Amino acid sequence: MYKVIAYTLITVVLDLLIASFIFILLLSGDKHPIKDLFDFISKMPLIFGTVMLSLIVASFYIGSYMNNQICYKNKDSTEIGIIGMMIILIIGILSGSTVGFFQYGI
């Protein structure tokens, strides 16, 4: 596995942990915010599973594309990294919202 793919996967995992921490901080007024987080996730396991799977798959393929652009075509790593992570985020949002739309919206 290339360094860029590994860094991309690590970044996605850290982003998921930060999002969970922010959600726990939003629930801090309750008595059991961690229990509330797991209750929230257990209500929509298909959506969360789809989002996590799509984030990991997208980070692998976009990470390999970023590796190709950075290492072989000598493009700016900061610009490629920002654009790549935004595309990964958009793919995660679209996959989760599409599953949520079909599960709850129709």
C-alpha cells in the first residue's frame, strides 16, 4: 500500500472519530451522551454502514489516484490532497443521503 493511500485512510478514520466526538459534545447536556450516540447509530445501521464503507472504498481509490498525481506527475500535494478529501467527503454524503432517502423518504 502506498503512503498516500495509508494517509488517506488514516485521515478518514480520524474524521469519523472527530465527528463522533462533536456529536458527543452536542449531547453533553444529557446524562449518557455515549449511550445516546450508540442509540442513534443503532437506529440507522444501514446508513452508517453504507457511509463508512463508501468512505473507505472512496479513500482507497481516490488515494491511489492522488498517489499517481503526486508521485508520477509531480503535482502539488496540498492542492491534490484538499481536492481529493473533498471528493471523498462528497461521496460519503451522497451515499448516506441516497440510502436514507430510499429507506425513509419513499
